[in-house]
Amino acid sequence: MNFSTLEEVGNKERQRQEKYQRRIFCCTSTACLSAGAGQVHTTLDQAVAACKCDEHEAEVVKTGCMGLCSSGPLVRVEEKEVDPVLYGNVSQEMAQYIVSRHVPMGEIEEEVDSEEQDESVTPHDMLHYRASLRRARTQTELDNTIISLDHPFFSKQVKVVLNETGRINPDKLEDYLAHGGYKALAHVLDKMTPEEVCNEILDSGLRGRGGAGFPTGLKWNFVRQEGAENKFVIVNGDEGDPGAYMDRTVMEDDPHRVLEGMIICAYAVGASHGYLYIRGEYPIAVDRIRKAIRAARRRKILGKSVLGTKFGFNAEVRIGAGAFVCGEETALIHSVEGKRGMPRIRPPYPSTSGLWEAPTVINNVETMGNVPSIITRGAKWYSSIGTEKSKGTKVFALAGHLRNTGLIEVPMGITLREIVYDIGGGIPDDRQFKAAQTGGPSGGCIPAEFLDTPVDYESLTKLGSIMGSGGLVIIDDSTNMPDFANFFMDFCEDESCGKCIPCRVGTVQISKLLDKLISGEGKPEDLEKLDKLCQLVKSTSLCGLGQSAPNPVLSTLKYFGNEYDILVQPTQTVEAGES
Amino acid sequence: MTTQKALSEEDQVHPSGDERYLSLDRTMKQFKYEKDSLLEVLNAAQEVFGYLSKDLLIYISNQLNVPMSQVYGVATFYHLFTFEPKGEHICIVCKGTACHVKGADRIIQALSDEFNIAAGDTTPDGLFSLTIARCLGSCGLAPVIVLNGQIYGKETPEAANRRVLEAVSRSKDELAQTMEVG
């Protein structure tokens, strides 16, 4: 099957969608589901059926994350020639009102009196009747649940990786095709040499979104230039960072985008087999990616002959079983090989000796998600977004003490202030901003005085934190910093694989010292010891986990040192922040 | 019962008499009994059996021809594998960063006080397990718990206690009823 057949499938789907006067999108991602989106979706379906309108008046579509998770369940109505409307905190009852407001009633006697209820009146008729009855009353109520799409939460975002999430049904390959899916792959296979693909990615300035920020094109070129017969592509979906769910969302809500990026990468480096390593805690992501792989195989997007060309590629899912260290590439490789996920010394780097000693590209889910857009819209376009050294966009999982929390995609170089106060809507409950924590257990806390720092790889590193994979937790002044640092230290202590001594022993000792300080038994010299120990672990650990484990402690020592000082002053009891 | 049924269908018989091994065998066959598939096989085994017993690990070791020390080493390395049966009701409390700053610890404390077990343990009657997750990725709804597969966001210690108590007392009632009938 070549691409024109696929394009036709996409066109057909698009034409089918265009026939509908309006489409009602219901977010069914994890966050909205836990707020009751499942019932909302069912109600929407029933209510549309109850309207008994023409078939093409309305369609209810199950989609992935729309971003504003704190206001879930979210429902968006897109009507022809009308601006889209987004409703938040939708209840089952509200779902009925939404339908009655937007969807016209079909031919049915309007004057059903409630006394005249008899068995011939089906529940659907009743729903229809009730909906029309309540229409007038609920106008203003409904208006209150509308979330303006001009809200800075949306207007400050630039969507590349999340372009289709919340717009398409992740389980339908046709829907992805209708939105221009696999066009980039077809273009690459038809018009570009592997070298050109690598250079295009290099020119775009795309850097690894897993946190370290290594130029993706460079990595691809290394593997491409290896002469080995077998090469592999691994997509790292082992998002272990607590407080982050960017990769989960992309895999769940737009699985084909990840797959497309992966296949393009395989073509560029000359790999014939690949693995998507997905965290075991993400069963829905595993399920959706597997479904996407099956659909792609059926349509000959994966297999011996990708889109009818000589290039063959197959992808498989590997499920992680809960080990933070597996985010480190050499540890991840061991895990894919079915071993204990322990890192090894680099070099050799995976690009020369990776999976089963073959040259291997390992890229994060979000990195792969950027690839199709770069190919379609060009390196020049991509590099026009962002700062001098950090190009493109970054997806963040915005959480913590904020009015609006959820998943956001922002251009690199946006300031923390814009993220916290414009997109996040500021700190609720009359509290003060205290710090922004980026990079999870490997990152640090950035205090208020640096709120105007542009968010890019270099600036964050300079502040003692890291870009990280995209966890961004905002904390207010009720949080006690030594305690917060200890939370991450406990995490690292637990997750240390035990291979190298600085990390295995160091994390335990740091954690003990923190416990001692927090319990009020610390002495002034303990602070010095803590700092020294952190520096030691940072500079001598084998892999990224150990090297970055002290960051939360070091950054809080640096910016919130007074909270540690209080702990070692005699006769001082521990108190949380200023609260 | 299950044993008899399995024996009656000859092609479905597993030497152990436990049908669940058939499903595990299928997974191993799918991976062509390759040593590299150990992690996948362990995942499948836990899904089918609920936990990894010593017998099960020995079986996998033999089938994949991987030394028992390696099977045990891999199984104990990863957090998701458990070696004890889980309780009838499982409550997972998310301890991700967002949940932590919004008071996940208080929920854990409340539940472990109520049931007198530490996080990660199961009550002696086998009715309830309290487990901790690193991050469930629902940070927008922090703090989050998952009780028997159902997610509850913006949770409070009181509500969590109430939910678990309700679930557990339902099981206790059922148990009492069957005892009476028996």
C-alpha cells in the first residue's frame, strides 16, 4: 500500500467529519475520567440521540487531553461558522444542557405534557422533552461554565507536539490521517535521503526533551554513520519523574504521532527494528500504542515494506516495571534486554554500542513527537520558535499550588512568570509564590527573584535546576523547603540502583542528615557536611540519577538557606514556612 | 473445580493442574522462549497470578532457561513486582510531587492508622492493601488515590478512609453471609 491510498482514507474521514454540522468533543483522558468524563460522554451520546435530529447535525467524539485538567471534565463544541466553545467542570446534567443548547431538535411534538407520560414515551423522548424545557433556564448557568479560549491559559501556548491531542480520537488511525498524519513519513520516504532527514532535524535545533537536551540531529547522524548491519530505535516512554505526565498524554492521546516520528527516525538512521519502552504504571498508554501499532501494520505503515517502499521497519512495545533509573539510556537498554535496569559507564555511547551492542538511537516520546511537524513545516519554521540555543516548544505538566493546572505546551524562552501568573492563573488562597520546581528529583527549586528567567536549557541549568522532562510543580509559602528536599532525597534513595557507591551510600546519608536536621537535632556543622556530601555525590556518581540527585537539596540550600539555618539554631522548633 | 475442568479437556491440561500456567505459556511462546523476554514474562505472570510466588519464579526460570538467581534478581529490582498476594481491596495513594505538596502524606497516614498497617502492607485478614505509587500522572487532580481501579481526585484523608472502610465492610458482610449459609 502506498501513501496515496492512505491519503484517500484520510480524505474520506475528513469528508465524513465535514458532513457534520457540529462536533462535540469530550475529553476522556485520565484526569477528566476521574472527574466523571465517562458518564458525561455517555450522556452526550444519549442526549444527541434524544434530539432525534438529522444524522449529520451532530457527532460526539471521544478525545484525549485538552490541557486544562483542573477544570475537567472538559467538553468542546465546534460548530460550522461559529467559534468553538469550551465547557469546564461538566456534570451529567450540564452535558444535557450543552446538547440542548447546540443541537437542534428533530421532528417531534414539542408539547409533551408531563402528566401525559405513558409507556409509549421512551426515555429518549423524555430526555428530549426535559432538555427543551430547561433550555431557557440554563442559558446563564451554562454561560458560567464556559472557559474562554482567549484565556491566557490557551493563548500563550504554542502547540506542536500537542497539536492533535484533544482534537482527534486516539484509537482511530483514520482520524490521524484526516489531520495530515503520516504525510511527513511519506514525504521523507519519497523525497529525502537519510542524510537529508538527519540534517533537517539538526537544522531545526531540536534537542532531547527527556531533560539532557542533546541535539537530536547529531545523535541521529552518529547512528546513521555507523556501518553496522543491525541498528535499533528506542522510544523512551519511561516517564518516572513524579509530577510529570507529558509523555503519557502524548502516547495516550496521539499515539500515531509518536509512531510516525519513530519510523522517520528509523529511516534516517537505517534501523529496521524498534522498541517503545513504556512505564508499567501507564496501562492505557500501553494499550493505545499497541492498538496504534496493529493499525499501522494493517495499513502497511509498519512492516517489511513501509508504504510500499524498500524500507522495512517493525516496532514493539516493552513494558517497564517501575524503576526510575531506567530513564537513563544505558539502564533502559538493559531493561529492554530483560535484565536489571542498571546503567553502565559511557562511552561507549548507545549510538555506537547500544541494544545488544548494536548502534541505537534513544529518544524521548516528546522528542519523537516533534519530528513529524519539523518535516512537514520545515526546520526553518521550527527554529523560528524559541531562543538562540533552545528551539521549538516544550510540554510541561503544570501542577501544584496554582489556579489552573494541566498540560501545557509553551515556546522555549517564555518566562516562568508568564507560566505561573498568566497560564497558571497565579497562586490561590491568598498565598505567595515560593518556588517553581523543575526537573523532578533531578532538578531544583527556583525562587521568586528568578521568575523572569526565560525557560530554556541553559538558563535553568545556570540556576541550579534543569529543564528535565517537563514536570513543573509550583509551591506556595506553606511548603517547608527542607522537608520538600527530603521528599526528593527519599525518592532518590529508594530509586538508586545500587551499582555505584556515591549514589547508593550518599543518598542514604544525605537523607539521614536531612532527617536529623528536620527533627531538630542537627548542629550548625551538619549544614556544611550536607553541602559537602551533596557535592561529592554530584561529582562522583556513575549516572545521571546520582549526579543530579543532590540538586533539590543544593538548590534549596542556596535559595532558602534560612530555612535550614533555623533548623540548627538551638531552642528552635521546626515550623513550616511562614504559615 | 477448575482442576477437574482442566483435566477433562485434554489439550488444555497443564501438568500443574493450574490453568493460569497455560496463559503464561502462551506469552512465553509468543516471545519464542527468548531469554531477553524475561521482564515481559514476569509482567505477564504478575498480571495472571497477581503476585510472583517462588514456584512461579522457578517455573519461569526453567522455561526460559535463565538461572533462578537472575530471575530473582530482575524480579526484585523493579518496584511493580510483588512476592506476596495482595488484599482483596487495593488502595493506591499517589505520592508524586504534586500530590505530596497537596497532602498525600496525610492520606497515607490516615489509612495506615485506620487499618494499622504500614504503606505497602496488607491487613492480616487479606481484605485490604495499602500501596504507594510514584506518580500516577494525574497531577492536575492532586492528591489522587486509586481504589480498586477507580480514580478519585482532590481527595481528603477523611473521604479516603470512608471509601476504603465502605469497600472493606461490604466484603466483611458478604463473608459473614456466606459463613452463615455454609
